[in-house]
Amino acid sequence: MATIGLLRACRGKGCLFVKNSMFQQTLPTSLQNSLVTKHFSLTSVASSNAVVEFFRARNFRAKRGPFRPEEKRGDHKMMASTHWKIERVLAVSMLGVMPACLFVQGPIMDTLLSITVLLHGFWGVDGVLTDYLEKFVPWIHYPWYLLTIAGLAGLIYFNYNDVGVCEAIKMVWKL
Amino acid sequence: MAAMIRASFGKGSALLTNNAALLSSRLQPVVVTQLSHTSTRSQTGDIAYKEMEEFWEKNRRLNRPLSPHLRIYNPELTSMLSLCHRATGIAMAVTVPFVAATLLGLPGDFSSYIEYIKDLHLNPAILTAAKYVLAFPICYHYINGIRHLAWDWAIGFDLKTTYQSGYFVMALALLVTAGFVHLL
């Protein structure tokens, strides 16, 4: 059954790598996808095999637009405008945090800096990936997510077991 | 049609026969093609997207060239500053997790690496240049970030203000960077 999905994905140009079905976390509510995403199907849509329908509904071919809002949204349910507002709230909070770290250091400031910088950077690069790279490499969000998680782990370890980011910046600047 | 597929998974074929019975009982001459869950407005959206998809399929099939964009536009202050904002943002956002994850894996604590760099006895000019490289992205991105946030509140959007604030931001960023490197 997985091979059917793989064979479908390898068909056609514009798809550099196969979207790994093991990363698909949620079950499809997208069996109600409209007809436009199924125009590459050669077999009839009303198949009774649930597993084949799972892959067919996912449409593993990399698209180069036009993207409908539901396609852009993916599987999450938050409104895009709400996410945008949260991004701005974080950015405005960083307007205060950045000068504050010049005057107040310590473990709390270390944690605050780590979380805000990583979160802001994650959403920013996520936007760049969505703008430019997603259409060529649709799975590009996953490695960036992994790198951010690894970075968070590294910073937590650094703040807890090593000098901490504020102290580290001071040490680098004294060189 | 999609509703029929769902029905065959869930509650058996009762819904399917109900729909068929309804259709036959009303003797509708028109074949029902629209999805039962979409409103008329989103059906129009579906048709529009379908037409756009077919247009782009034709473009790909005929291998039509893309009209030039980056090659023909003169670099303007607005676009260059925006590019700089994105470039500094990406540079910092990629470097921080990468360095943090690397330090997680490397042996020794941070002080040992500082000692190692001290023992290299580098030319102070190199160290100053390195500090410029480290300080400029954060200063520029922060100050231009204020400009971006002002735009998000629809302040300073007209072209004259954009250009003035652009020159101001770049000058201030360079000044603050120099201040950080030489005064701190």
C-alpha cells in the first residue's frame, strides 16, 4: 500500500523528493477535497480501500501553485491572522527584551533571550520557506523544525550547565 | 460525490441509496456535479482555482518562459533594505540553533573555546571585524524591525516617509554597530 503512494509521488515533474507518509500525523479530513486536486488520478475515485484513499487524498505531488487557502493552511486549525498577531506580539516584546539584556543579566534573561530569539527566528524562517522553497521541496519545514528543536535543546543545556548566553556574549566581546 | 465516498466508509450505503432515491424521485434532468458541502461562493472559488491550474498546466506544457524580474529592476533603497532585513534575519535564525546544537555535541565547556581563540593570538583587526560581523545583523534587524512594525500599524507607508526612514535606519544601524564594537 505504501508503494502505491510512492509510485504516485514519483510521477510527473516538479517533485524532487517523495513526501514521506510516515510524517503525516493526522488522519485525513481531506477526503472531502474538491475535484481540482484529483485531476492526476487515473483510477476511479470511489475506491473502497481506505489506505489508498489516504494517499490519494494527500496528493503527494509537489505543487507550484495556485494554492487554495485550505492547501496553504495544511493540517492546523489556527487562523493565519491569529498566528500573524502572535508573531507581532512576540516581536514587540523583543523590542523591550533586547535593550533590557544590556542592563540586566542572569538565568532569567538567558531563558527569555533563548526562547524569544528561537521562536522569532523559527517563525521568520518558516515564512521564508513557505514563500520560496515550499513549492520546490514541500517537506522543507521538517528539517527546519528539527534544527530549531536541536537549537532549543542546545540553549537549554548551555544556560543550565554552562555559562549562559548573556555571560557568553560578554566573554566573546571581551576578546 | 465526496460525501458518498465518506458514507461508504462510515454508516454503510444507506446514505448512498437515500441520495439516489432523492435524485430519482425528483426526476432532476441536470446532473449534480457540485460537492454537497460547498456553498455557491466557494464553488466559484473552486472553479477559479481550477481555471488557474489549467492555465499553469498549459504554461508548463508549452514551456513558456517566465518574464524577467530580478534581472530588470534597478536596486532601490526599499527593496535592498528589505532584502537586508531578510538576509540578516535568516543568518541569525540559522546560526543560533546551529551553534547551540554544535556546542551541545562538542566536548569541553564554553570557556575552553574562548581560551582556544585567545591562544590563537589573532590580529586585533580581525577580532574587530568579527565583532562588526556579529553586531551588525542584530542592530540592523532590530532597528529595521521597528520600521516594519510601524508599517504593520499602517504608519509611515507613503514613499517619501519610507525612503527617509530607510536612510535613517541604515545610518542608525551602522552607528549603533560601531558603538557596540568600540565602546562596549
